[in-house]
Amino acid sequence: MSQASLGILYNLDLESIFNVRNRNADLLIHGLNEINGIRLPYQNSESGNCPLFVPILVGNERRDELRNFLIGKQIYCPVHWPVSGSHILRNETEQIYRDELSLVCDQRYSENEMYQIIDEIRNFFNN
């Protein structure tokens, strides 16, 4: 590691990063909990974790439609587990691969941006 990179690493405020990520994750989880059409595998950010994203499961084969809708609103949500031709999956596992969408909640984003994500997902399912 270069001296410049090492200097950046030593000057990171890890506690702040941890707190922002957990706050953002909790905002998303609680804001999305009542929306029909999605399921949340987690009902709160787990103690001791430092989440990068909040996974949601989008039913009725609408994950890609929601993802494209959010991209149109300049909200990028990655799919972390695309299925390849070499996968051999059980039905339950295949459903996760097909339905999962990751909502980024890292420290670069503010509470207002978390509320925007919630509002746009709510708009998607209400229209």
C-alpha cells in the first residue's frame, strides 16, 4: 500500500462510517416495511454489522422493472447475484437470485437520499 493510501486509511473515521451505514439501513428497512410487493429479509440492521446495502426481494418478477424505474430516477441498485449458466439451484435459491435487489446505504448517502429511495419505491408500487 502506498504511503498516501495508508495515510487515508489511518485518518478514516470508522465509527462515523459505521453509524451512518446503520442509520441509513434502518431508515430503508423501516420505510419499506409496509410496502406491498417487496419483502425484507432483515427487519433491522443487525448489531455489529456495517452494511453496504439493504437487500429487498421484489415479487411477481418485477425486480428488473423496479430497478429500471429507479435507474430512471438516478438511483442505482445493483443485483449482486446474477444467475449464470453454470448455476444449479433449488427453487428457493433461484427465487432469491431472481428477486433480490440491493439498495445501497453506505456513508456517501444522506438521510434525504434514503427517503428519496423509499418514496420512489412507494411510487413505483402505487402506480
